[in-house]
Amino acid sequence: MEFNKLTAAEAASFIKNGQTIGLSGFTPAGVPKSVPAEIAKLATAEHEAGRPYKISIFTGASTGQSCDGDLSNANAIDFRAPYTTNPDFRKNVNRNTLHYSDLNLSNMATQIRQGYLGPIHWAIIEACAIEKVGNKAHIYLTAAGGISPTVCRLAKEGIIVELNAFHSPKSKGIHDVYEIEDHPFRTPVMITKASDRIGKPYVEVDADRIVGVVECDIPDEARAFKDPDSITTQIGQNVADFLLDNLRKGLIPKSFLNLQSGVGSGANAVLGALGQCPEVPNFNIYTEVLQDAPVELMRKGRVLSASCCSLTVTNDCLRGIYNDIDFFKDKLVLRPSEISNNPEVIARIGVCSLNTAIECDLYGHVNSTKICGTKMMNGIGGSADFTCNSYLSIFTCGSTTKGGAISSIVPFASHIDHTNHFIDAVITEYGVADLRHKSDMQKAEELIKVAHPDYRPMLQDYLKYAEKTGGHTHHCLSAAFAMHDTFLRKGDMHLTDFAEYIK
């Protein structure tokens, strides 16, 4: 090892109040853990001494408890972008104790390069290996690509590498590191199929920019997935039936589509259900996160190849990939987020996007980030990157949440992340609302069919009141959020009559 060795605390001491750090990783996968945890301790000590200490953090996506959780609890974050799922971070965002910007993940590296987000002072990168080759350093990333090449190149003060022994050096070569050129002379991203490789297997930097290497052995802060239940299983079957129907009608290619799936237990269950359906052809995946279910489908030959930004899998699954790396090496490729989520590539290769909605309104607009329009649940992530550019864009959700107290189909979405211009279908356990070739009022009829039976009469009543306003899209604005208002007041969306809201 020819690089300066540091403890995590020594590395954290380089990070000063007001500076910005750029981190490797995408979801908890591949995120440095020992140095951010020490930065949280440093912030606490500084605050106790009466001194200010806050930093800004840029990442590929969400992180884990040792970063987003501990740092937000230590009041150490001034500004954070672009995505979050951590419960403690979410609480602090909703308390407005820090500044948070939700961005489409494909834009993050570009906005850093454009200078929109200010300078990067330090890059902190998790690696499974680091090598010195002449005057260059080759940093081999772990379980995610994220924005690592961009923050490494632009970090003004230098790069700190966490060499994490939990991640096997045998995984060297699984990454395809490629950074898009600046505007206005960008060249095409030459990916025409999910398995294509166009970059290097490592992040290459000048060796003298490596300030130090922190050695650790810390597992990824992975989240276990809930087992599929009757609802997610039925949604998965409905997705499979819908795709097969499109295949039979010649609406999608006979070779099938590349599949993308968002993160979470529901998305994991849907892909698993698709793989279990014998009539669904073997398929390729072009996505941002790869979860446990498709990894098993790769072993079974159902998934032929998978391109992603992150192995958002349980640690047992990750160890299994490392142990069988000879099997996975030519079938699995990890990319930076601006490539995994690249609109140009998504539009070129033919992707079916499968993302999860918090709620969908009667005209097909989807809220995927905020509860009742105000409380941040998760960031938008890459759902818009895929939805706006896919061959076929699908949103799935259970028809209700909170034991039936909340309907996922509502008169008017309390926050809109995805407009109905880009959404082809909404699928619940009650069926498929195919929104293609339909006017807004026809979309409303389709969506009521997949709402929970308890809420269908309410939604139909709303349309009767809204019809009196006329227009291309019927809305009674004074009653549009009546179901949300009823939930906020009573803890349940069920209401007897919209009449009290009509003005």
C-alpha cells in the first residue's frame, strides 16, 4: 500500500464547517460508513463546545444510518441532495432542520458539473481495492456506482478512500465507469443493450489527490425485504398478465422489453412474480437498483443480463454474488447513476418501467414522494428518468394503505411528481387501468375500476359533482382534497358525502 493510512477520525477531521462532501454509493449500497459516522461525532463535539458545524452532502441516491441518519440527528447537515429513504433523515427533513433538494437522479452529476450546486470540497469513496499505476490511482468501487467519477474529479481538497474489507476484491471488473461530457458537445452514450460496456472497471484519478485510505470492515446497511403478501403477489400477476396481453397483441416486441423496477419490497415482489410466470419470456434488466428477487432469477436463467447502478440487496445476497462472481461477471454490470438512469439510453433500448405510487388521481397523475402533499416520504429517485422515457411506463400500488384508512386512488393527487402524459398504466391488486388512447374522463373510469371497492362509490360521487364544472377535465376544486382533509382530521379517508365541501 503506497497511500497514506488514516483512521476514520483522522479523516473526519479534514472536513470543516461549511464544506461539501461528495459520497460514493447509491441507496445504502456502496456508501462510506466509518468516516461519516466520525463526522457526526465531530459535529456533536463542536456543537457542545459552542461552535458551528454543518456540511453539505451530495450522493448518488439515499444512504444508510451511519450517514443520513447519524448526521441529521447530529444537526450536522446544512444542505443535502438528491434522494432519501432513511427514517431519521426523513423526520429531520419534515421538521425543516436542514435544507433538502429532491432531484431526478440522472441530473445529479450534471448539476454538479454545471456548478449549480456549488463546489465539492471532498470526495469520500468506498472501495474494495485501490491500486497505484504510475502517477494514477485506480479506485475499484463496491456495490454501487452513483456519482463517484464526478465527485472524485471535482473534489477541490482531495479524495478519502474507505477500503472496506467486507466487499470482496474479486468483484473488481463488475463496474463500467463512464462519465458524460459537458455541454454543448456531448457525444452519444453508446449503449444499445443492457450488457454493453463502454467505460473502465475503476475510477481513475491522479494518485497525489488521494489524501488517505481508511481501512475498515463494515457490512452494507442493507434493508431486509418483506415477504410477498397476497396483495403484492396479485399485483405481480396483474403486471405479468398485462405484459403478456401486450405481447400477444404485438404492442411490445416479441423479444420482450428490458425491465426497470424501483426500490422496495413491493417492487422486489413484482419482479419476482414476473420471473415465476412461465409465459413471460426470459428478459434483460436495465434499471437503477437490483434487488434480491432478480438476482435469484439470474441464477435460474430467467434474467439474462442486468445493468444497474446499485446492488440494493441483503448482505447474504451480496455475499452470494461475490462468492459466485465468475457466474455474474459477464451478466451483471454496475454503472454511474447518470448512465443507469440516462434518458437517451432508456429511450433507445426499449424499457418497461415499473415504479411505485403513493397515490394516483382520477386523471392519472402520480404522487410518489409526499404524504398528503406535505410530508416527505422518499425522494423522486429515478422514477421520472424512466417513466418519461420508457417504451411502456407502469405504476403499481396497493389500492389502500394503513389498513384501508387511505385510498391510493384519489380525486386529485396532493402532490404531483409524474403527469399523466407519460403514464401508460396503473396497476393495483384489483386490475389494470390501461390509460393509453384515452381521454382524461375515460382515464377516470379506468382508474375507478382498480380502486378499492370501499372507495369506488366516493370517487364516482366526486365525478358527479365535478361534472357540473364542465371543461375537458372535470374538477370541483373545493372538494378535490376532501378525502385527504377527512384523513387529516379523522385518520381515515372514508367520508359520507362530498356535499359539505361543495361551494
